[in-house]
Amino acid sequence: MKNFSKYLLIILLSCTNVFASSSEGNDFNDVFFGKGYQCTRKDSPIYLECYFEKTGQDPTGQWVSLRSFEIYKKPKKNKTLVGKIGVKLNNNEEKVEIGSLEIYPEYRRKGYGEQAMHTILGIYRSSKNESVSFTHFYLTVGLFRDREAARNLYVKLGFEVSEYMENIGYQNMILPR
């Protein structure tokens, strides 16, 4: 029965807009997918569902790709929303900006934020996206006490402080591709 469930899951996944990846995150399809697509990692307790996408030139003429994802707890049949994450690929500045990561209070400290970040990093680092031009990931995080867990998470993932903006209470962090 266990093998039957495994094969049924494979068939169901192949019939939907799901991008599955290995635990290393190297098997995601391209970063230009749109609304409704789901991204998951093999051993992750969450999956991401794209609810907003836009690709084109911004008002300054720079080419950008925006994606916003809802973070859902597995299993999918219970569809429990635990947070959101937004990403912006700026081709001219050669960076992928993590614009926001929000895990709802009742789901914090359960690893969902870390898994969402691993999934996002995996999507953009995928070998299928080697032609996408960027050199690093970028984010801004507050220096306030309530953001300490977020800062610790980003450091755990390998992000390093690139600029302190103590006068306004923020810091910029980067992670090489």
C-alpha cells in the first residue's frame, strides 16, 4: 500500500503545476513561472504557491521579475496558510531581493520560515536557471528586538551584513548566488 501511495502521488504531481525539487533545491523549473504554480522541496514540511507575478520593465526602465508566494503547511489537502514571502529579480542590478518574509505568529519557531527561504534559494539557484543573471541574494532586516529571530535565521542561511543603517534601524544582508 505504501508503494501504491507513492506512485499515486507521483502521478498527481505530474498532472498539476507543481515543481518538485531534491533536498538540495537543484531541480526547480525556471523562475518565470506564474500565478497558481506550486514549489516544494522533497523533504520540506511546507510548499509555496505563487499568488502574484509580474515581469517587465519598472518605471525607471529596469527589467524586473516580481513573485509573491503564500507559504502552506503540508499536507496539501488541509491547505493551512502559515505565511508569505516576496521576491524581486532585478536583472540590471544582478540581485535577487527577498522583499518580505512573514510567518504568522502561531506558526513561528516551527521551521517554516527557514524552509521557505531554502525553497526560494533553491528556485533561483537551480541548474535550470543558470542563464538568469544575478550575482547575489539581498535583503533588508530591522535591528529591532522583535526581528532578532529573522536576523539569526538569515545568518544561519549564510547571509552576511553588507551595510548597517543604525540611524534608521536596519541592516542590509547579502548571500552569494
